[in-house]
Amino acid sequence: MAKPFVRQVILRLLGGVTLLSRLSGMVLHRRKVRMSKSQSHIIAFYDRHPISCGQILEKLRATRGGLEGLVPADLFAHDQDHYGGLAANDALAERAGIGAGSLVADFCAGLGGPARYLAHRYGASVVGLELNAGRATGAAALNRLVGLQRKVWMLRADVMYAPLATARADAVISQEALLHIPDKPAALAEAFRVLKGGGRLVFTDWVVHQALETLESAAMWQGIGAQSLQRLQDYDALLRRAGFEVLAVEDLTADWAGILAERFAMYRRLRQETLDAGLPSGDEAFYQAYARLVASVQAGTLGGGRFTAVKP
């Protein structure tokens, strides 16, 4: 059962004791998380991803000699599994108006790096929703390791059916994750539902500038789990349809060209390191797809966008 402070945070987002009691066993609303075939593919992709809780712990042991006395900042060089690192978190926080006392829902929170940063740097309380059981569990372990279990709470949950009460969150964030979601309108509708009036949704995601060839699209799906990619204007329309007022649509493609090239070099280094350590290292389809991704972003076929919207 959650400790008193955590319980207060969760109650504010989940809406009461009756819903809190349903967190037991990670079964939400007395309903097991059910996955479609496409979602199972995404789960498997992240199960073998080279960045994992085990990999982060291995890095910390190698650089510090042990895990004692860790503070949140010790993780930041290792746990920010998104494009742009801490600066990207700051950009989201600024656009979402996140500050001390903010209640934030992180959709597809992964290993919880941004959630921990927002809690530590800005004083927010964050509930992370993550469908992959290993990542949700790993994120919770990292929260405890650095003493943030009272500020960051992880739930294994599907963002298309968010187990959060209506109109409780000050902000919803997400980073490069909606590309994995089969029903984006449903996820955006859930973000709208859980936000207070005046609350903001800020997220980044892949966008397509030119239609992908069939083989290219298949490679992105097989290797990285990318499905139903949107254009910048498509996301604008989806947000408005969900009820949001769109405040900003930013094209990040030029920035991502360099960021992704650097990340691909990092992944290639990690591949051998994780293999040597007996940890998940990614499969060949991942590395082939990532090479295609870098080339496509540099060519301007694919890219990225940051979207800021408010619930009226």
C-alpha cells in the first residue's frame, strides 16, 4: 500500500480510496491489462531494448563503484531515454507550466527518467503510465534507489484507457511514444479527460514529411515499432478534435538530425557493452531500422514535432 504522502498524490489523480485499492497487483479497475497483437510487438521491442534498468545499474556500478548514496542527478546521464536529454525535459516543463506542486501524468513513461527529473528539478508529483511491465517495475526500482518514491509513482497501464480520475492533472507529457500507440485519438482523448481546465498537454513525437515507401514503413515497424505516423498538421487536427486548443506546433526535424545520429552512435557502443554484460542489447532489426531513421530524418522524409495544447 502506498505511504501517506504518495497516497495523497495518487488520490488526487485517481480520485479516491476506492480506486487506490485497485492498484494492488498492478490490476487497474479490477481489469487486467490486455494487449493487442501490435501492442505485444511493442512490449517485445522494449523487452530487448539496450537501455534497461539493468543496463543503468551496470553503468552506475562501473562509474561509481556501487549503488550506495545515489541521488537523482546520478541517474541523469543514463536514464533519459528520449531525444534531447535534460534540455528536452526543460522545454516540456516550460510549455506545460510545470512547477512546485504540479500534478503531472507522464504517458508512456518508460524507465521514468523525465518523471524523476521533473520531480527533482521542478518539485512536481508525477504518475507515470507504462504498458511494459519490466520498464514500469524498473522505473519504480530506480525511483526508490534515489529516494523519489514519494514523488514519482509508476503504474503499469495503457494510455488509451488511463486509470486516472477526470480533471485532476495539471499537465500531461509524453516523449517519442505516441508513435507506438495504435489508437492515437483514444490516447489524446484520455489526456484531455484527465486534465483540469487550463491544464496542458505537451508532447514530442515522430512525424512524417513525405510518405514512406512500403519497405521503409515495414522496417520501421519491425525494428522500432513505429506505426501510423502523423504529419504535423495531422496532429494539430487530432488535438483539436479531442477538444484541445492548440497553442504551438514546433518542427524539431533539424534538431533531431544531429541528436539521432549521436544516439545511434551511443546505441552501437551499448550493443557490445550489453552483450558483454549479458543484458538485453537490441536485435539486428532495431539497428537496421535506426540507421534508416537517421538517414530519413537527415533527408527530411521523417522528423519530429513538439505539440503544446491546453484544455479550455
